Amino acid sequence: MYKTDDVAVVAERTAIDAPSCPQERRATLRPWVIGVVVATGSVAVPALTGVGWLNGPAVAAWRTVCLAITVQALPFLLLGTLLSGAINAFVPADLFTRVLPRRPALAVPVAGVAGAILPGCECASVPVAGSLIRRGVTPAAAFAFLLSAPAINPIVLTATAIAFPGNPAMVAARLLASLVTAAVMGWLWLWLGRAHWLRPAARHTGHQPGHSRWQEFRLGFRHDFLQAGGFLVLGAMAAATFNVAVPSSVLDTFSGSPWLSVLFLAGLAVLLAVCSEADAFVAASLTGFSPTARLAFMVVGPMVDLKLIALQTGTFGRAFALRFSTATTVVAVTASVLIGGALL
């Protein structure tokens, strides 16, 4: 089980590693600034240059998908980093620990249900979850919130109802399967999680003596946005490459098998990296696949995709991202099959 002492170890390590002055913070941010400029430039050059080979069909398709994913996700990433900075600067450190149940096993489902209050996609939930951990929330509860927020908020559920008119069972199945996945993953972290897997990025935590609250907000927001933004662009580039490289005929190969179709659409959700506000419309268009397979697409996508894995790597570390994304995929597919088989 993930113990309170483990959280203290992580917090202590973060405090030791964190820069102690504004000049050091600026030096820490500099590599992320360079990374964002390079990643953004690699997208902007094909988008704006009129060189002949850059206007070929494959490059044009790659450019369109990459820019679409990035532009679609940026507003929600901005929302998440603004909220993360506000939590860091203005919210009392013990507020969340007072609101959530003291027992971590009970705090997990409560945090999962609380994910409904964040009207954003998965890009917004990662920095918020990181901020919650830095404020003393048990990581298991923060991860349950991270997984549920992009999947059960009112915007996503409304979009699902519109994409599947006259099919309230699909909305209910998505809500239930997503909540179950979030809760199970939180409990799994309590059972199997290790402190050394979780390495939050070094940064100031909470209000620092001699700084105004607004200065803390500005520093926290800048750090989170630059860090997450670079990984978002890299994830979008990887997803766009898959869209261009894999022919559409591959879809027809897997649609005929009930089990392969579920696994294929789950994998497709990871690679396509569609924002959770739009993935229901993509799932509805995949008419050749079973309802359960399309449910798996909508449950897995907001919890595990290329840009989300990249964001988790930048926020919590590679060791965490690889383990957590793999386990989440297995749990999400299992929940989709069981609940989809019962309701759809």
C-alpha cells in the first residue's frame, strides 16, 4: 500500500531539488523553452512553407492532423495549467486533505466522482493532478481524479448523447466504465504503487516567503504550461504520424472479430489521441464495429493516448507513465467489455 511516509519522501525530494531563487527557476525553465520552440517550429515550418514536397498529400494530411490535435487540446491545457497555478498559489495546503476522506481507500472513489467538476479534456487533468499531489492529496486519489475528469464531465457526456442519439445506454456505459476504471486504478496504486516511480517535476510548492500570491501563480503557471506544452506537441506529432502511415483498409481487417475489434479500437484510441470532447463522434462514425468496441474506444482514449503519455512523462516521470498507462489500458478494456456486454 502507498503509505503517507512515501508521500513525504516525494515531497522532501521535490523541495530539495527545487530552485531556491527566481534566477535558478529561470535557468530550470530554459530547456523547456527550447524544447517548446523546437517542437512548435517542426509543426509550423510544414504549415507555413510553400516548398513543393511539403505540399504533398501525405505531408499535408500529417500537417492537418498534427495541428488539429494541438489546437484542439491547447485551450484545455491552458485551463488545466491555470487551475494548477491557482491551486498552488491561492488554495490552502490542507484544504483537499480536509475535504477528502482520511482513509485513502475511501478518498479514491470520492476523487473519481469529483472529476465531473473539471470541464476539460485529458490535457487539463494532468497538471491539476500534479498540483493536487503537491498539496498533500494522496497520489491514488489524484490519479483517480486524473482518469475520471476527462471522461465523465458534463461536456463529454453531453457530446456522447449527441453522437449516439436515442441510445442512453451508451452514455450510461461510458460513465460507469470510466468511473470503475478510475477507482480501480486508484486502489491499484494504493496496493502496488511505489514512491520511487513517482517523480514530480522539481518546482516550488505553495506560497513562498517574500513572494506575492500572484507571483507564485505566474511562476507556477509558466512552469507547468511550458513543460506540458512541449510534450503535448510531441504527442500530437506522433499521433499524426500514425494517422498518415496506417491505411484505412486496416480497419476492415479487425472489424469482423468481436475480440479483435475491441483490442483494435482500444489501441486506435491510444494512437489517434482524439480529445475527449470529440472522441464520441469519431466512435459513432466507426459503424462497422460493435457497440462494445466503440465503448472501449471512448473509455481508453481519455485515459491513455500518446499525448497523455507524453504529458504524464513530463509531469510524473517515465517510470510512472509506462507502468500507469499500461495498467490503465488493461483495466479500461476489461471494464468496457464487462459493462458493455451488460448494458449494450
